[in-house]
Amino acid sequence: MLVEALVLATILVGFLGTVWKRNLLMKIMAMDVMSTGVVAYYVLSAAREGVFTPIFVPGRSVAYADPVPQAVILTAIVIGLSIQALMLVGVMKLSRTHPTLDVRDIELPHPR
């Protein structure tokens, strides 16, 4: 119960950081924290006691863990990493035209 509350608090902290922070790099870090919390919550909800690693051993009749959630989590981690890298590249290109990464300053209309 405590672990679930901590994982949900991690998701909430990441969400609030995404909403409240004004620096784009801090927003990306907050999104990464939120993504980590979501992955941790999925792993926590998929974990069960009494199941074994799905390695077949002849003559052993036990309950095996489903490998599909593991594959989904690995895919989510890889996609999250690639999205984070893409956002960082976007921030790098944006920083060339704007001296600050503050969202309020970037959104102001600039004379051309």
C-alpha cells in the first residue's frame, strides 16, 4: 500500500512539474519523472507472488509469469527515451533563436 502511494506521488510530482515549471528543460525532466512513475505503477500492478520466470523445465508443473507485460514495459521505456531525446533536440534548436528557455519569453511575439 505504501509503495503504491509513493509511485502515485511520483506520477503527481511529475505532472505538477510539467504544468508549473517554466523552463523547458525542467518540463522535460518532469515528464521523465512522470513516465518513470507510470512504468513503476504498471510493474507494481503486474507483479504477483507465486509465479515463476517463464523458462520451461520438463517435469516442472508451476504457474509461469506472463511475459507480455515485460515486453510492453520494455517498449514503453524505449519509446519514452526516444521521445525525451527528440524533445531535447527541439529545445537545443529553440535555444539557438531564443537566449532563454523560459516558456513565457518564448511565447512573446518577436518583431521580425
